[in-house]
Amino acid sequence: MAITFSQVFKSNVLDSLITILNGEFNKLPIFHDVNFKTRGSFFLRMIPISESLEETTVQDQIRNYTVLLKIYRKTPGAVTKRNNYTQLVNYVDRIKRLISNNSTFKPSDVYKWHEGRISSVNYQPDLEEDEEGYQVTDITFECTVFV
Amino acid sequence: MTTFNKVYNQTVLEDIEFIIDEEFNIPIRYDNNFSGNSFFQIIPQGEDLIERRSNGDIREYSILITYFEKSYGNYTKKDGLDNRVRVVERLKKLIRNNIDGVDDDIFFLTVNGKFFITSEGQALVPAGETDLDWHNARVESIEYSEDADNNRYLTGTVDFRCVVEEVHA
């Protein structure tokens, strides 16, 4: 008989993150490609990065999960502050506040995570050759889950 | 839609652009077009979470500010370096003078009416409408070089950092 287990990374972290982002940004497609694929002019790529054990108790564990959110934007024409930075940094600030407002995520009183946070943002990440037509921003999301 | 503060844009980018513009009569650009004898280029780099608070975050923001200066003739200390160093040193002092940002410090008010600059260890609330700004602004490093894409320009690149405490109203 197979052991009983919970799909914590999927059901607590990734699915919850998708629910929150879809609820806020209804025109932002989310993809999960391991290798980069062209998906239009504006999209988000969600990549699970890691999990680490924070603390172990007799019956439970507290684990920290990390997910990379990569925003891709095509901005044709000349590079300007308004086209290339103002909208993008405002977008990132909106995601930061969205996650901050949901730092403890408990939809319908069902616990998913706590300490949800955007721990870092990189506006100039290293790009693969195929990504160079896009403006790319890496957002690192972390949360803690009581498993 | 979530209500949010446009921190990077309105607090960091606009402030650094403002103080540079007030100090120097040199154009500020965000693109990679090379034109004119000299210009500043501002490129946002990133931000890192320093501390989470019950009603906000403290984050460090980083920006690369590159001073471009056209190079004429043979490179000499007088023609190629002296003015570049002078501009970058002036920028460094300008940021040092504005270590606390363009506006005032943020003060907090406790429920019993006492003022604090920081809210460490206390259950504090913001003192009414506060104008969020940076603190601990600094030039982390400076690099003098020749531009890799257009070697007619010499550069002085400043790694600017500042800390912003964002209070979620």
C-alpha cells in the first residue's frame, strides 16, 4: 500500500500562488516551461527552485519554499524610462504588495503558507539567446509552510 | 485591484533623477543610444528584502548610474580621466549629502505619543501622512572604464544603493 503524503509544493505553494496571481492579473498568462519558449509579448514564467528544512519537530516540519517568477515583456521601439522601466517597476511593486497582503495565505480557513514574501528582484538577469528580445525581470518568492 | 505604493519609481528613481538633474547640467538617459559629449545613464538593477514588519517592508534598492564622456584623440590623464573623475567624485559627494533622501526622515508615533526614528521592538504606528523616502543612501563601488559597445566613450560607473522603509497603510 502506497504511503500517504501531501503534495505540499504543488497544492500549498504553486497552486496557491497561481490562484493569487490570477485573481489580481486577469490578463497575465502564466507558464511553467523549464526551458524558455516564446509565449507572446507579455507573460510570466513560474519555476520552482528549492525547498529547505527550517525546523523539525516530533511530528511535523517547517519548510521554506522558493519559486522564481520571471516576467517577460516585449517593448518595441526606442528604450525610454516610461516604456521600459516605469510600467515594469510599478508592476513589480504591485506584485510585492499583493504577496505582502497575502503573507499568510489561508483561503476558506484552509492553511496554505505563512511568511510569504518577495525576497529579491533582479531587473538585469542573465539572459539566454532566445530571451534577448524581451525585457526580463526575475522575482524571487519565498514562503514558509508548516507541513 | 491591489492598492500599492510605487516605491521604486516614485521614491527611488525619481529622487535620484531629481538630485542629479539639480546638481549637473548633463542629460540623463535610460537607453543605450550614444549621443552628445556626455550623459548619465540610469539602469535599475534590483532590490532585496532586508526585514519584514507587521505592516510593511524594509528593502534595499540598487541602481547603476553610468557617466559617459566622449573621448577625443589620444587618451591622456588630462583629457581622458581628470574630468571624468571630477564628475564622479561630485556625484559621490552629492549622494553622501543626500544620505537621508530628498525629503525628511520618517518619524513614528507610538500610541502614547512618543516619537521614534525607528520602530524596532515597539508596536508603532505611522505619524499620519508620511512622505516615504530612502535612507542609508551610498555609493557602494565605482568603476572607471571604456564602454564595451562604443569605445569612443569613456565611463565612470557608480553602484548606488539605498534603503527604503515602506509602510503599508
